[in-house]
Amino acid sequence: MMEVNKFKALSIGLASPEKIRSWSYGEVKKPETINYRTLKPEKDGLFCERIFGPSKDLECSCGKYKRVARYKGIVCDRCGVEVTYSRVRRERMGHIELAAPVAHIWFFKGIPTKMGLLLDMSTRALEEVIYFVSYVVIDPGMTPLEKKQLLSEKEYRMYYEKYGNSFKVGMGAEAIRELLKDIDLEREVNNIREELKDAKEQKRSRLLKRLEVVTAFLESGNKPEWMVLDVLPVIPPALRPMIQLDGGRFATSDLNDLYRRVINRNNRLKKLLDLGAPTIIVQNEKRMLQEAVDALFDNGRRGRPITGAGKRPLKSLSHMLKGKQGRFRLNLLGKRVDYSGRSVIVVGPNLKMYECGLPKEMAIELFKPHVIQELVKREIAHNIKSAKKMIEAYDERVWPVVEDIISENLVLLNRAPTLHRLGIQAFSPRLIDDRAIQLHPLVCTAFNADFDGDQMAVHVPLSQEAQAEARLLMLASNNILNPKDGKPVVTPSQDMVLGNYYLTREIKGEKGEGSIFKDFNEAMLAYENGYITLYAKIAVKSSGLNNKTFTEEQKNSYLITTLGKLIFNSVLPEDFQYINEPTIENIQGTTPDKYFVPMGANIKEHIEKSEIIKPFAKKHLSLIISEIFKRYKTQKTSEMLDKLKDLGFYYATVGGFTISLSDIEVSKEKPKIIEESEKQVAEVKRLFQEGLITEEERYKKVIKIWEQAKSLVQKDLETNFDPENPIYMMRDSSARGNISNFTQLAGMRGLMSKPTGEPIEVPIKSSFSEGLTVSEFFISTHGARKGSSDTALKTADSGYLTRRLVDVAQDVIVRAKDCETDRGVVVYALIDERDGTLIENLYDRIIGRFANKDVIDPKTGEIIIKKGEIISQEIATKITNSEIEEVEIRSILTCDTPHGVCAKCYGTNLATGEVVQVGETVGIMAAQSIGEPGTQLTMRTFHTGGVSGDDITQGLPRVQELFEARTPKVKAVISEIEGIITNISSKKGRYEIEVSNDLEKISYISPYDAKLAVKKGDKVVPGQKLTEGSISPKELLAATSVLKVQEYIIKEIQKVYRSQGVDILDKHIEIMVRRMLSRIRVIDAGSTNMLPGSLVSVYEFTERNKETLEKGGQPAIGRPVILGITKASLETDSFLSAASFQETTRVLTDAAVKGKIDNLIGLKENVILGKIIPAGTGSELYQNVGYRLVNPQGQTESENIKEIVD
């Protein structure tokens, strides 16, 4: 076996008969498997030891040589078996010499058929010949027949009687092989190129397909006749095992049955040929042999599949590769690992951020080899066997050893489904006596875990490198920011938020208000002795607080605050400003002067005049964490988070929050509001009965009345809430619940929707606290049921979307520091034209990117940032505050790095806040960032009321529609030219819109019931909507440029995610969009060797043209194409990656004919081969590193030692 990390590329091709024989260790002649009496493999059978190697290590079949290593390599003279290890039965192949040639089903039955394109015959014609239905003319001789013409038995007889042996016909795979042998590939290429010059559309596409196949054979060195087999390879027996079951029966792989059929029919055919049987019998046997080989390669591809016991179709070689249970996805991309365990999780509130609680029994099993080694080393156990016994008996002396080992090692915790990289993190384990894993409450958000019975898996990183990687990259306290938007993912939630909210409240007139203390300790003492409360406004000497951010003036005065806020601030870093109010100015700047009172002033009077400051809610905690992370990085942030968590838990307990029905006060205004609404509904009904409005208008009006009623009830509830009310506090702090929960509890439930999605016009007037009537309860069941079914469907859909995204972007890695392009993209705030709402502001679009031009303040004329510098938070704020509306930045869309992106075009890595490093797998990060929130998007297509309401596809289906570049359901008509609308006329419910300029005039016909988006006299530009609806990306590309399409898709995807409150930064979507538009369709090949009609990557296209121009040739002409992500994944240069994604057999057939070479650029292909992935420490930059010795003075010891690689 060759060392897996040594080779650089992998190629695939067709195997010639000689090649197949060279792989083989012998011919399989008999269909027998093993002897059922002796249980030994039959000689010359499918499990023969002579061919495939011994079934027991270093033993021959007859028993002459037994388990002696020095005999290795000897071939036994009695039974002919080589003495070696039994593992060779996993790699040694055999072969079957076929009595008649057989066509390979992948090549004649695939779509498009390779054989058919090469011979210019239809699949039907090929099948008729191969399955002995018709004759095919091989050489017409003196007859009027044409080569490759099909003849029935009757026609053949007629011609034979007339012309005798002067012409040649054939049947079956033999005839096809002769035709394939006759092809002169070079001449064929020239003929096709000639025909292409004046071919019409349909014929042209067939010719281009033919040209592709013929060129593939010509360039790859594959011979066409190799698509017909003379000799059949037999895969190693250990890959198609036979196992004895308990009852003495045998279970066997389906492949053995399929091979047995082939051998039986082959042997029968040989016998018939020896006997000189009649042609018709021989032909029938040949057809059966062809069918047996077809079934072995791809059972069920043609006709009825061959079934085994219980009518189950047998799994053929193709099925072994395909799908989730196939070789690629089950064994090569998804492996089970040793040293792992799983258990239920419980909360571990006393753990540090980087710790987890690991059950003793689990730890001892996971670290068994380590423990055994240590027990022997410390001489607690004499040998390995006794160490094992000690472990199994849970000997008391074992535990200290386990403790020591565990303190040095990290474990990985994973919760399925792993939707993004935060689904697997490293923790330092602590031994616990329970049987459940303890998890730190703050990392729950990242894992999306809760403690209602979730389970998690534990893995041990074994090697030193893996441990180092876990400690430096995966430790939970290092994963504070979410890669999708750069915001903290470890924000306190629920009771922790509530506790901190409760702690930072201010209440007027509390006990001890206006007291003055010299420092924090004195105030605490007063609180513990009952003189003040947590929320009383008090004054503290600023100098006693030791805060380094106070100005000299502030230090010489009193700070007006509450004890709760003093406690809250005690957990923040010492040199962080004192936070007294939940505002951006205080959190990101300094403590405002208004909270300081000079010495000697009347403090009580000052407090009475001052306003109540709102407590700190969840979003404020998140801002504080962000700010602390920005300044102090990981260690201090994680220490602070732990303290914040403890505060939250403690004061949530002290607060003693309860919820009861008496906390929910039913709205007083509600009866009045409902009565008023019922009057309005009656009025609408009267208008309808008098025929003044239509049914649709009546329905819409009724819906609107009840929606208004509900919002009035909601407003009434909001104004009457007591801030002391626990339910109000939970909502206000964003710990749990929102206003609509309270409206349903105390106001009215309002309108429910039908299963189709539009609202039922009968509202639910009761609230939950009053109780629902039977009919109201029944109405609300529709929505509940739809909700549940939607959630189930959404999860699967969202998972599949993530899988496609990962596949299309898996090879996008940061491959260089700077690609030195001069292009960039101008960005501006995204606004939705329909209603003028903001989709994404300029700040979010420029933060963490490199400027491509100097940005100048229009008011002062000063340069805010120079070209090539990174836009930090401060600069982004500065830019948005000065009236700059657009900024030109370096973008992934215009990056010139082949097979990836450069650090300058990408900007910062959101998970660290630093500029991205070379080797970072930004493609996978992007796919996870878009896919992970997919489950939060809505499933439904909204019906905005009534029959002709415009159905806009939204939520997840809209994201899929955009990424797959599908034509939208409600498609907008767009203008292809710049001009003025000169006329709009309506014919039978369709509009005709005329756009004209000085050069041309185009008229567009709209679909039925379309709504106009323009009026007569409007100016339009290419790609502008003329009717309402969604633009088709393909049409937009035809009318405008690649960049316009990319911008449109980014905007539309942001629209979906941001409307659901999910923030994803543009750069993630840019990576996907770049891949969707990374191909060019060649229209005219010029003097390059590209094929007209083929898809090539933009990089390859420009490189080939560059070479041709340097030689003085004619460059190729092409046009950019937009591909959906599924299509783009299958078009990737790597056949391994494409085959493991979808359409496995088609991809492999195609790659084999073209003799493709996979250069192992992406991640997937390297994982499949078990190589180190070319990312992170595996990227070329960090491989093959030399070293030099440096002595203490810093001089190099000797100059000839290898220099460090850059």
C-alpha cells in the first residue's frame, strides 16, 4: 500500500481487458462459495483461497503450514495457497473470462448515453442490438444498406437471399464492439466540427454532446471498445462477505448472488458453444449473460430488477456507492470513531466556562489505554492484564490515576444535529459521580441544547496534535463569537437575564434612598443589615470605587447609582467604565457626567429630580460582552461571563419570581373594543348585501377590522402593565415571552388561519385566562396542527439546503494573503423598493472589510480611511455618521484567487474579529452560517388574503429558489434595454408594455392578472421590473451584468433572513453567489482547444485565452452562466466531490470517459482518501516547514540550515 499523504492527484479511466487481467490473482471458474460441511472455501469458487489468499493468518488451506511467520510468502505445494496474512482478502481481485463480450450498462443506458453518442445511434437502437432483437449492419458491402442500419430477422433473410455473403451484419455486444473499433476518432472530430458550422439549434446541441464525448476519448487515451467487456473483474471476497448466523444458516452479500448468476450463465454458454448448439439457443444464452452482468453492475437500471428472498431487489455495485447508505457517504465521509460515548446532559451551574462534568464510568472507559499505561508505569499494577482487572473492578487505587490523566486531556462534546461549527466544542472534563454529563449553561445556545432529555456525545482527541488543536481552537471559552454575524453566542439567557435585570432596577422612594457611602463594602454592609435595598438610589464616593476610567473631576465627586448596579459592575474588568445606564454611549464610551454630583451638593434633591433608568435587558448584556471581548479578548471575557452567570442565578433566586393567574389582568377596554368592531363588521356586511362591495373586498375589510381590534387590545394591555409584575419583567428583560403571549393570555387570541394559510374571518374573542368556547378551541386547532407539520418538514428541508451549500463551497479556502486585484464592489444600504423599509444598513455591509478607495468625509474633507485599510467598528461608525451613502470595498465577488479567496477580499474572520488567516475554510463557515438559521425561517408561502392576492414565496422556499436559480412562481417582466415607456395597452387581461429608445423598440406582454410596476413616460434601465413579482436570475443575467445578478441575489436572500430577525453578514452569501456564477459557456472556441458549448471555469477560460493570445491566436468567446448550487456542485472540477454528492453513477461514468484527474483541491476529496485536509495547519503554507537554530544572541548558528518557509 502506498502512503496516503504522499500522492497529489487521483485519476479515473476505463480499464482495458489486459489491465483487468493484471489486477487479478486468478480466474473464478465455479459459482460455489464455501463448502457447507467443512465451511472451507471451494476451490476455484468465489471465495477460493488460491486466488484471494488464506482465510486465516499465515495458514494455508490444507494445514501444511500453520501460523509460523517465517513461512510468509511460501506457496503451499499441496493446496496452492500462499502463506500470508488474511487481510489480503480485502485487496486481491479475481476475474471471469466471459464466453461472449458484454456491454457495460453504465455506458449504453446512462443519460446521456456515451456509446450512443459515439456511434450516433439512439439508446433504443443500441438496446435492440445488444439484447439480440435486431441485426446491425457492420459493413454494407455491395448492398444499398447503410452502415449501422438496423434489420429485423425477416429483412436480414431477404437481403441474405438476394446478396449472399457480400455484406456483414452482427448482433449483440460483439457487433457493437466491432462498430466501436471501426471509429476513427480524429476524423469523427473533424466531421462534427464541419457539421457544426451550419447546424440548426436542435441538431447543434446533439452535435456538441457528440463532440464532447469523441474529444474525451481522443484526449484521455481510453479506447471506445473498452466499453464492451471481455473479462469481468471480481471484487475481493472480504468486501462481499458471507457470515454464519446463529441457526447455522448463512447470510451473504447480494453481490455473491449476482456473481453466481454471471458464472452459471457464462459456464452454460461455454458448454453450448463447445457443443455447437443452434444459433437461437446461443443467442438467448448470450442475452441472459448480458442481463446478468447488467444486474451485477446496476440492478434495476433496465427492466425489472433481480430480486432475492422476499421480493427484495438485490443491491448491485452501483447501489453500493449511491445515496446516504452508499460507500461514499456512509463509510468515506462519515466514519464511526473509537473512544467515544454518549449520555443525557444536565446543567452544571458551578462549572467554569471551559469545563464539563464527565461521569466516572464513562471517563475510565474513554481513557482506558491511558489509565492502563499509567497504572503499569506507577507500578500499581504489575502488567496490562492486572491493570484491566483493576479497572473492571473499579478498584479505589484507579481513581487518582484517572483524575491525573483527565486533568491533562480535553474531550470534545457534540450535540446532534451539528448545524454549525459551534456544535462540537472542547472542554476540560471534571469527574462526577452521576451518570449524566454536566454542561455549562452558557454554551447551551451554541449547541442549541436544553435539559429536557437531550443527549450529547463525547469524543477523545487522541494524538498530541489533536489535543493541541482542541486546546487552541476548540476550547469552549475560545468560541465566544458566532461566525455568522460576529456577535457573542454565549449571551446569558432566561433566568440569568432575569437575575441581572432584577439586580439593576431603580425604584423611587425605596428604603435608604439618598444615603452616602464611602465605598462598595460599606454599602454592602448597610444592605446586609437592612438599611438600604438593592434598588434605592444612593451616592458613593467615586474615589472609593477604584475605577480607572473616571476623570479627575469625576473622582472628586459622588456617583449616583444603586447597590444593585455596584454589584453588577463588580464583575466587570477593573479598567472597564462604570456602567450606570444601558446605552451605547455608556457601554462603548465612558460613564456620563450627569451621574456625578460634586461634593457638598444636596444629594437627596438631585435624586428626586433625576429620572428612573431602565434595568439591563438581554440585548444590553450582549453589547457589554461584545465590548469586553473587543478590548480584552477571550480569557477575561470568559471569566467575566462566569461571574455574570453566577450573579444572574443568585439574584433570580433572591427575586423569588412567580407567575399566577392573578398576575394576568384582563384588559378593561376589551368589551368596548369588541363591541365597536362588531358594529363595523355589521356595516361591512350591509354594504355587501346591497351589492356595493364584492365578496373579496368584504372578506379583506372584516379581516382588517379584527386585526385592528387585536392591536388596540394589545396597546391597552401594554399601557396598564405594572413594572413590578413578574410577567412584565420577564418580557421586558427578554428573558422569556413577548407581547403577543400576553395578548393571548389577557386580551384576545384574535384571528386564526385555515390550513391553506389565509385567515378565518371569525375571530377568537376570548383570551386564555377567560377560557375559550368549544368552537373557538376548534378553530385554533388548524393552526396548531399546521405548525407541527411545518416544523418537521422545515428541519429536513433546511438540512438538505445546508448539505447543498456545504457541497458547493467546500473547496473555498483562503489561499493567499492578497490577490492584488484592483477591482472592488460599491456597497450601500439595502432598501426594499416595495415599501421603502431598510433590509441591511451600510454599517453591517462594510464592517470588517478592506476599503478599495480612500473614504473622504464630505463635510470636512478629511480622509476617514485609506485604500487597503480595514474598516473597524470605530471607522464603520464614523462612516455611517458622516453622510456617506456608499463605500467601495474589496469583495469576494471580484477576488482573483483561483480555487478560493484571498484574505484581503474576505476581510475579518467573524469568529475571532481578526483578519482571516490563510488556510481558513471560509466556504464551510459560510454554508453553516446560512444553513444553521434555516430552521428559523418560515415554511409557508404567504397568501395575502383573498383569491387574487399576490402569493409571494417567502422564507425557506424563497432561499432555495434563489440559490437554485429557479424561475420564480410569480415572475416579473423586466426590461432588456434602457429607454422610456412609450405605451401601455391592455388586451384580454394582459398588458402590452412598449419600451423604446433612439435605436430600438421592444414590446413586452405581461402574464394574466399581472400588476404594473411602471407607468407611461417612466424611464427604465436594463433589468428593471415592468410588472410586480420576483425577477428570474437567468433573465437578469441576460439583460445586465454578472455583478448586478450577484447583488440582486444577495439583496433578496438578506431580505428573507433579516425579515425573520436573523443577521447574516454579506460575505457568507457572497461566497455562494460567487460559486453560482463561476462558469462560462463557450460560444466560439477560437483557436483554443476548448469545446464550443462546454462549461468552463472563469479562471480556466481567462488562462486559456491568455495563452492563445500570447501565441497570436484567436481567443475564445463565452458568456457567463448562472448555475443553481446543486448544478454548481456537480460541475466542480473534482469528480470525487461530485460523485459523493449526487448522481454518483453519472458523475463517475463521465469522469471515466474523460480520464479525469482530481487534483485534490477541496476538503471532501481529501477526506474521502483519508488525507490531511488542505486547510488550517494542513494547508501548503504550513506543510514542509524547515527550521533554523537561533542562539540566545539571536544570531543564526549556520547559514546553510534550511531557511524557514515563508
